[in-house]
Amino acid sequence: MSQNSKKTKGCWTCRSRKVRCDLTLPTCSNCLRASRNCQYGLRLSWPREGDRRRSIVSQKSAIPRSHAGREDLDPHVFNIGSSDIALYLNLAYRQSCSTVEDGSDGQWPSWIDAHGYPVDRIPRGLHWISPDLGNVDSVLLSYYESVIATMFTSVDDIQFRGLLVAMSFIDNSPSSSGVLQSVYALSALQLYGKGNAAQYKDAALAALELSTRQALTTKDRLQHIAANLLLCSYEICTSPESPWAMYMCHAKILAEEVFCLDQTYEGDFLVILQWIFHHDAFSRFSVRHYDRRTPKMIACAFNDQIRRRALFSGNNTQVSNVVGCSTEVLSSIATLFNTVVDHDDPQFNSLERIEILNTIERSLAYCSQHVDARNYGDASIQPDTAAKVAELYRLAGLVYLYRAGRGMPANAPKVRNAVESGLSILATLNKLDRAFPFVILGCEARTDEERLVVLDLLRRNQAQKELGTSSRAHWFIQTSWAQDDLHTEKEVNYIRKLDAIISLGNAPPSFS
């Protein structure tokens, strides 16, 4: 082709400048005179800023509106590791066995580890820090009152904050000492680490054992319940595989001796009853999805006596800061854990079970939860936070009912409505140290924008002291996301996914 050959269209430079091109090759006269780069042929085209004629211009802003202020934050890194792949293969194998009758003998293939799960990698406890010399007990007690006590409630509750300290100093009995040493143990664990805290735990156990050498009064039993729940929290913070359930079950046995079915309770008695009910309810969730549960685990977790006693006391529609929601909502969620069966179970479509689910759904969908502002230290802010946390429990209960109870897919309208409502609340919270609603709602985040809401709140949680909830929730949610992202062709069975993740460790984790 000669130098004077012509093109049917002008060069890109003249076209962008909107001037007439003489079409001369290889360089037009306009570009030659102005010493510009003359461009002919094909080129990758990107919309110019403000070009309204280009239909491919995105109408969304680069930063989602709900995250418009987070461009200064560090990015979140979400990795899928070898253990996630092993869990994916496990779930894929289970799903194939449930849909194909291939004469399988039920044995795991060679590429799946012992129990069918990879090695546990849940984060461990705090590092050891050398304490300053001085009145260590005073420091531990002060730390409990100012920090630890607020971690047991959805917001700072005046009544609960001073209750256990008061129970520690009722008298000089071994039971009182057991509560006090348990308080010290939990504070020392948070401040100095397990190595320094173990002496207080041992002292608490010794005091409780000493008190059992004589007949226990109602006061002693209440103190034993409080001490066992403190030690339960201690074990949860120490390791996900620690024997936290042992202390919770012991507290339940004592609670059945103290609280009667035909009596209502108020004040401090009600606080203790609601505290044990909170642990009782979510132990059912852990045991229900733990595939190596023992008969003793089942007997303790699904004993319904504490739930029935809690329903008879107090205002069931009032939000309890120890529980995180109203007793009515927690009772519905606890009953739901008893009702959930695998989607392939013959009982899944039974009329009796469906009617129970209908009752629970009506209760969660139409319940009213009320907040009493008199229970809060900062009446201008905390009642609003308490109401939001209570609503998260209700929404998480509905999501679990739809996904686990009814077998709905993740994109079902009822599921998405509840999840979107929950995530909009999560975006407004400064922290959330309640594992169950965080995990259930967080696992349903599908888009990058939704996952940013969850990850940003996890980051805010990690910036504050809390009782191990953030690390457990972070690990669980990201493990669930990894499975959702790996199962691209077919959505993974919801119950089996929960079963697999919860069963990764050598003991059921706590979601209290």
C-alpha cells in the first residue's frame, strides 16, 4: 500500500479533536503539522468522563454509598487455603453420596483426613504479658467492673455490672471465694494471658470443691452457678476446644435445683436465670451441628427445663441485656434448634414439624421487643443499641429458620429481606460481641459490599477487648464464605455446611 493511500475514516486523533482528517497514511496532515501521534485502526475504547452517549458507563459510584468514608481504611484480605479446599472436597463428597446411589460403603476416600475434616486452625487465646507488681487483686477486680462485666451484656447494664462483685463479698464462705477467684481468673486471662490466670482458676475450683463438703444453701447454689458460668467464659476465651460445656452443664443442674417451674423470679434471681438460659440456648446450636456429639452432650444441651423456667419469669417481651434479646425471641430460637433436621431426613416434611416451624415463624415475625431505659448507664445512646442487637437476634432466628428449618436457598426473597435488614443494622454498630446473630447473618453476605459491612465490623470488634467472640466469628464467617465461593455450580447444603464447619475442632465451639 502506498504512502498516499486513503482510509475511509479519519484517524482517532482527529476524531477525538472533532476536526476534519485528510485520511493520509501513515500520518495525516493535521497530525504531521502539529507533531501529534496519529492513530489508525482498532483500539481499546474506554468511556470518557462525562460522556452521556456511552451506554456502558456505570451508573454506580466507585465506592458504595454505605462505604463512602472507608477509602482511607486498609483493604481486607480474604484467602482460601488448603484447609478450605479440604473442607470443600468433604462437602462435595457428602453431597454426591446423598444424590447418587453408587453402592458406597460409607467410608471416606483417601483424600479426606481423620473424621473427614482437616486439622483445626481456629485462633487461640491471648499472649502472656508480665503484670506490674502491686495490689494485683485490686487491679483485676477493677478491670472486671470496668471492662469484663460489660462484655457479658449487649450494652453496659447497671444491674449486672455490680451483681457478681456483690455475690463475691456476701461473706467469707468458700462459695463467695469461688465467685471472686473466677472473676480474678477471667480478668487475669484478658490482661495477662493463660499462664498467669491459671492460678486463679485453680483457686476457684478448689473453693467450689471445698464448699460442697457441707450442705449447699440457695445462696451457695446461686454462687456456684455464677462461678461456673464465669469459668465457662474463661474456657471459651482460652481455646475453642476447651471444656466450656462441662461448666455450663453443671450450672444447669444447679439452676434446676434453685429455680422452680411454678414460681416467677425477679431482680437478681431473674438475671442469673436469664444468664444460664442464654448459654443453654446456644449450646443446643453447637451440639446440634457437631457430628461427634455424645449422649451426655445431647442430654445436657436439649434438656428443656431452663427454658421453661425462664418463660415463667419476668416480662417476656422486654429485652434482657444478658440474653441480648427478649426471652420470647430466645425461647423461639432455642425451640428451633430442637426442630431442625437434615433436609434428607424423613421427618423434614412431617406435618407436626411443619406446624412447629409455622408457630416459631409467627412468633419471630410478629413479636415486639421492648427496651427499659432505666437499666442503662448512658440512657441517651445504649437503649438504641440494645434495641438493634435484639432485632439482630430476631432476624438471625428467621434466617436460620428459613435456611435450616425450611431448606430455602440463599437467594429466596424471605432470606434476602431478613439478611439485608440485618446487614443494614450491622453497618451502624460500633461493635457486636454476640456470636450467633453475627455468624448467621454474616455468613449470608454474598456481594463485596455486604462482606465489607461484616469485615469492617469485625475490624471494629478487634480494636476493642472482648471475650473471644470476634476471632471465633471471623474464622467461622470466612470459612463459610470460602465454601460458598468454591461451590459455584450448586449451592452447598446449608445444614451440612454448618455441620462441617462446627465439627472441624475436637469439641463443639460456643456461640453464646
